[in-house]
Amino acid sequence: MKNSIKYITVLLIMSTFYSCVPQRKLEEEQAKRKSCEQELTDLKMLNQKNETKLNELIKSLGDNKKRIAELLSDTSTLGTNYRTFAAKYEKLNQINEQLLDKYNRLLSGNIADTKKLSCELQTTQEKLLKHQDELKMLEDQLSSQKKNLDGLTAELKKREARVAELEGILKSKDDAVNELKKKLTDALFGFEGKGLTITQKNGKVYVSMEENLLFASGSTTVEAKGVEALKKVAKVLEQSSDINILIEGHTDDVPMAGKGEIKDNWDLSVMRATSIVKIITKNSSVNPKRLTAAGRGEYFPIDPEKTVDAHKKNRRTEIILTPKLDELFKVLETN
């Protein structure tokens, strides 16, 4: 850069010195001067570019020096770590050799134990396989039993449902019997204690009428007060179509004289039951199919004693009212 400036200065001096030369020379010199000026301008620009590049190189050099310093520091750290790890590795290698030596000595001294353990291991494995087979068999049995249990559970649920249904039917029948007894008690209120009793047992209602309420001694014709009581019974029975009606005649054990139609106590008990059936059908709309007339003679006494009072108790007619159990039988048949 300095050489370029000196060169330009010389040219200027020479231009001044030769100012008196001919015009041609002057033009040549002017052309040279312009060329030099242009060259000077180019050199300045080049110098500026070189200075910019020099600054960039200086900055890059500073960065590289800093990076080298960092790398040197990292290298030093890595060297320190390497030496530390190398020392640890050497120590571990020594420990490993010691352990290998101990292992080899133990291995050589325990060959018999190893064989024994191997045999025991084989035996254990065989037992384990056997237990696995047994476990599989038990699992199969358990699965089969579970299927059977599921079937039994389903069947039990069905039976429980049927039992519940039966209990419901029985309860409704019991309710019907209770209601029937109440209706009869209300209807025959004026007759109770006068040779008529109403009881409930075994799911049935018993209307028991003594002989003096219904018949004269040895007669099969129902008297007026008896007809009145039977009419009240008949009206109640009209309202209970699901009740079966059994009329049973009973006598004492005194033999009949055997005159006329009545030959013995059998005849008397049956005819009295039939007379009551006819009064019920005549004075109500009770279906005759619901009615049964039966004679028991003297063979079902209330009191087996041979006294006058016992004979009086035993001469009676019983109207036995039983709920129809058709629904119950249907459920039982399905079982």
C-alpha cells in the first residue's frame, strides 16, 4: 500500500516537471495519470477488502484459540477421568481374578455336591412335572364339577321359584280359608254355643252341628232351626266357588232298631248328610259337583266314653270345607 502511494507521488512530480513538453506528451501523461488514479482507487478498494478479511481472520483466530483452550481443558479432564477409570478397572480386574480363583477352588472342591444337587434338581423337576399333571387332572375335575354345580344351581333356582310359587298358592288358600271362617262366623253368630261350632285346622274349616240343632232323635228330616242355619251356610258357600264341600254324618254307638229305611247307624249317618246336601242345593246356587255326602256311622267319635254326654257330642253332622288345590297340583305335576 505504501509503495503505491510513493509511485503516485513520483508521477505527480514528473507531471509538473514536464509541463512544458509538447501537447502529445502531455496527453500521454494525463492518460497515465488517470490510469494511475484508477489503479489507486482499485487498490484502495482491494485494501479495504483485505482489511475486512484480516479482521475476520483475527476474530476467527481468537475464536479458535478459545476453542483450543476449551479442548485442552476437556482433554485434561478426560485424561484425569481416564486415569481414574483405568485405576478402577485395574482394581476390578484384580478383584475379578481373585473371585475366579476362589470360584475355581470351590468348583474343584464341590464336584460331588454339584452332582448331588444335579440329581436332586432332576428329581425335583420330575416331581414338578408329576404335580403339574396332577394339577391338570384336578383342574379338569374342577371344571367338570363346576359345570355340574352350575347345572345344580340352575335347577335349585328353578325349584326355589316353584317353591315360592307353591308357597304363594298355599298362602292364598290359607287366606281364603281364614276369610271363609270369618264369613261363616259372622253369618252363624247367633248359632254358636247352641250346638254349632266353627273350627279351623289342617287348612280346612269345620262347621260342626250337634244332633239337637238339626234332627229329632233317629230322624233324617232337618228341623226348622237347622234349615235356617244351613241356609246361612249356603249363602256363604255361594261366594266361595273354589271351596269343596264335604258333609259327614256321625252317630253314637247305640244300635238302631232296624225299622223302616234306616237299618243301622250307617244308614242314619248317610241319610242325614244327604238331607243337608239337598237343603244347600235347594236354597243356593252352589254347584252340586262341589258337594259330597258321606256317612261315618259311629266309627269317628269325638268322645269315646260310654256316657250320655259323650253320646250327645258324637251325634253330629260336620260340614268340612276344603280349598281346591288344582293350581297346586299343576305346579307339582310340572316338577
